[in-house]
Amino acid sequence: GAVSMAAGEYVSLRAQAELVERELEIERISIAENPEAETAELAAIYIERGLNPEQARLVATELMSDPEVALDVHAREELGVDPNQLGNPLTAAAASFWSFSIGALVPLVPWLVGSGTGAVWASAGLGVGASAAVGGLLARLTERSVVRTVVRQLVVASGACLATYLIGGLLGASVA
């Protein structure tokens, strides 16, 4: 499971980075081949944000005077990406691997020391507790509502558990 999650994360982040890199290359070519149109595009963005047309044109012209600055600004303003923060697929894959491994181990602990109904309830309790702890940590790191983030985490985790249980039941698996 952990290897599959890591591979999926790697492929997903790598594909996303490649798509953004392609968009940046298209933008780089457009800036080099058609700077007037790109300057007008940038000015239009700044007009939309509240600058008067003359100010917007001056800012856009100044930014377009350096091709690397122009590309950076177009990436952020037009494409909505930070070209310096595309992410590292290997780092993401490793984080996914370890997160999945640790997360999967938590509800298995009761089964290492017990069985039956007691292990089922202990496993469920540990899973809920770990999920709530992750939600709380995420809320703290993102400075968002603890209650909302913990509830979201519990709903998503519970949905995944329910789906797994139902699919297992359909396939004839049992927990004992």
C-alpha cells in the first residue's frame, strides 16, 4: 500500500510539474516572440486589479524589460503558479510512503496483541484518535479552525473506512 501511494504521489506531482513547465515554456516563447501582446496582457491584469490604464501600462512595461522577471510575473499573475515552487516528486513520494506506512500501522497495533471484538474496537478507536490528531496538527500548521479541520479529517477517514469495509464485505472478507 505504501509503495503504491508513493508511486501515485510521484507520478501525480511529476505530471503536474511537467504540465506547468510546458506552460512556462509556452509563456517564455510568447514573451520573446510577442512582447507587445504580453505587455498588453499584463497591463490588462493590473487594470482589472484596480490600476488606471496608464499606471498599468508603465508597470507592465517595466516588468517586461527583464525576460526572467517577465516570465516570473506572467507565471504568477496569468497562470497562477510560482515557478520556483513546483515541488519535488521524490520528496513527495517519500513523504507519502512514510505517512501511509505510519498511518496504516496505527490501527494494526491492537491486532498485534489481540483479536476479535476487542481488537476491532481498539483499532477503530486508535484510527479515530490518530485521524483527529492529524486534523488538529493540520489546523495548527495552516492556522485554520481546529473543529472544522478535525471534523473534515474524521469524515474523510470514516468514509474511506466505510468504503473499505463495504468492499471487503462484498468480496467475502471478514474481520475476526
